[in-house]
Amino acid sequence: MAWRTFRAEPGRVMVPGLVIFGLDALQTTLYTEVAVDHHGLLSVAGALIAGTSTLGLTFYSGMLERLIGSVERGERPQPVLEVLATLPWLRLLVADAILVLVGAAASVLVLVPGLVIGTLFALVGPLINLLDASVPEAFRRSLQVVWPHFFLVLCFISLPLVVEHEVVVLVADLVPHEKVGLVFLTTFVLGDLFGMALGLMEVTLAERLVKGAHGPGQGLRSVDVEPPGPVGRA
């Protein structure tokens, strides 16, 4: 279970989550509470930040897979400095940006396409690390792995993500806009709680659906997912 993995390595889950979702809360607060109230370059800058900043869930879950995926497989975790030195930063950033743009475009039309796309490609981040896959290969493999388990991933990843968004919007509406610090704090806390939980769940699902991991110390089992072919690197 994801909870057992968290208990085994809480620092590896929380520290990057605090940094990544803290930055996300900062840019969200900047855009919604500052940039939208001005015209000119500040608004343009805020829009660009809001559109491209998501060092978000895809990036976090990809980093988390490298940090704690071995725990799911019952193996010894890599040293943190080694993880940071070997992390495929560019591939994770590119995949994150693609999902943000595609998901936003689909959601403009109607909620359902955005939800479907988000579900089918929910495991892109972990798969980049788990399979050492290129960005296109990670998207292809996520589609292949998720499709037979679509409703499982929908229930454990996509729907909670929708709930997070609605809760953040509700809280933002309830908190007085002039209290920028309070807006940032609530966004940060909610983003961290949901982000870390969903990142853990993405790693857990990727490990179990692809590698057959049973959780910390439980070893592996064989699965019916075809082995990855040759992949490229960014």
C-alpha cells in the first residue's frame, strides 16, 4: 500500500513535495491574487507562469518513483544525491508541460475529455523513470498500461485530482482576497496533502501494474504487460 511506502520513507516523500507544491502554490497565488488585478506586463507574466509552471504532479511522481519506487519492489533505495544527479529532469519537465497544455486544451471544450486524457496518461511521470523511457514512449506505455485498468486509475488518481481542484477553488472563494498570505497558506497546505497522496498513488500503481510490486518488502510477481522495447532519451 502507498501508506506503507510513505511510512517506510516519509522524508523522501515529503521534502520534494514541500518544495514542488510550495512553488506551485506561490505561482498560483501570484497569478490569482496579484496579476489578475493589473494590466500590462504583470498580467502577461502571470499568465505565462500559470500556464507553464506546473512543476506539478507529473514531475513530482516521476521524481518520487526514483526516490521510493525501489521500496515498493522491496529493494534498497538509491542515495538521494545519486537520484538528483541521474534524474531525467528534461524528460519529466517536457512530459509535465505537454500534459498541462493538452489537459487544459481538452478541459476548455468539456470536462470529460480532460478527465479521460488525465487518466490515460496519469502514469507518464513514474514510467519515465521506471522504464527509463523517452517522453513519447512513456505516453505510449501509460496508455497501454492504464487502458485495461481505466476505472481503477480514474478512481484513485483522476477523481481525487478533480476534488482537489474544487476544494482549492472553494477555499480561495472563502478566503478574503486581500489576505494574500492566507490564500498562499491554504493553497500550499491543500496542494501538498493532495499532491503527495496522489504522487504516492501514481508510483504505487505504476510499480504494481508494470513490475508487479506488492509493496514494501513484498517482492515481485510476473505480470502480463509486455516488456519495454528500446527507448530513447531526451
